[in-house]
Amino acid sequence: MIRSCVLRWVGLLALALALVPVGEAAAGAPAHEGSRLGFRRLEGVERPELILAQRVIDRDWGPSDDSIYVELELPGWKSEPLAAALSAALPGAGQRYVGENGAWVYAALEVAGWGGWWWYRHDAGRLRDRAAGVAGAPGDPASGWSFERWAEATQGDPAEIAALYQVDPEAFYNSIASDPTYLAGWATPDARSEFGALRIRADTRLGRSRTFTTGLWLNHLVAAVNALRAARFHNMPLTREVGVRINGGMKRGSPTVVLTLERKF
């Protein structure tokens, strides 16, 4: 027990002597050149200067070599929406754009449709003008139909029918042609019959002009659908010749996948 305590104190004393500089070395040497076991201390007039450095990396952002987006232009490709829009606006234009030989058919139907519409509308207007001439001016007692003649025959007030004539002449002519209430205003039965026949013919012409209007709309619709179909059939062979190729590998230690559109010639 006593021996172990003595050994411990001897060890502590030896360690203390090793840490303390002795002799002239301790008196003249700097503090950091003392014992080998002592902690060194940095001393100086100037403080250390902190230097910060930044690295600038310049990179040209161009197309990447491993990009999976590949732009491919197919010669002869026709836009299906464009073909449909062209024929919807002007029948035959979409077929012409695709290269269809039947483009002139839709163009000819368009011209014929507008020609028929204009002719029937013009003829209906001509017949109505003739009918109005047969009836004459209702304010003139000598005309084919007059307010005065009707008022004398029926003892009625022509103010209402006169107001209708001022506001809507077409409704007035329809009334004196078909309403039995106003038959007494006609000068002769023949005048009334001629007036009614001319009005019926004019209405028939207007009905046929509306039929041509419907035909024009149908021509636009059918031409647009046909142009869309023609463009799709035109592009089908080009689509079959285009395929997708998938390549994979390692680049810079990372896996890469490249999708490429290829066309066979």
C-alpha cells in the first residue's frame, strides 16, 4: 500500500519536472521552444489574415449531348388541323393543301351554292316588288287595295292596319293577302288573286334560298371532315417509317437513357 503511493508521487514529480524548462534554456529560449511536452503558443506582432477565395465556373448553355429531346422534321408531312381549318373556311382549300385531286369538287359546290342562293333571293325580291305594285299604295283610293275602300265597305277604322303598314310593310302585305277581314279593301278579285299568287311564288323562292344556305353549311362541314381524313391518310405512310430507338449507358458515373426518333428510308 505504502509502496504504491510512493510510486505514484514519484511519477507525478517526474512529469512536473519534464514540463518546467530548466537552466539557461528556460531563461533565454522563447516560450514555445521549452519542453517538448509543453503546449506551443503562437506569438507575433500581426494577427493572421483571413483570405476568402471564390471559384468562378463559366459554362456555355447549349444543346446537351445526352438530351432525350430530339426534333425531327418529316418532309411531306401535312398538318391535319390546318387542312380541316382551310376547308372549313373555303371548301377545297384543305384538299388542295394535302394534294387531293377532288379539291375542285368542293370548290364547284361552293360556287354553285352561292349562285343558287343569290338567284333565289333576287327572284323572290323581284316577285315581291311585283306584288306590291299590284296592291299599290294603300293611301291611294285608286290602288288595288286602299284604306278608304276597306273603311267604306266595313265601316271600320283603318288606323290599326295603317299603323301596321308604316311599321312592317311585309306583315301588312301578308294580312291583306290571307286575312278575310281585309278582303273588302281590294278593288277586284283578280287583283287579289294575282297579288296572292305573286306572294306565294316569292315565298317559295325564299324557301329554296334557305335550302341553298343549308347546303353551303353542309359543304363546309363535309369538306373539313374530308380534308382531315385526307391529311391523316397522307401522313400514315410517313408515320410507319418513323420509329423510336432507346439507348442506355453510363456517363460520368450516372446511368443515362436517350430516346431517338428514327425514320427509315
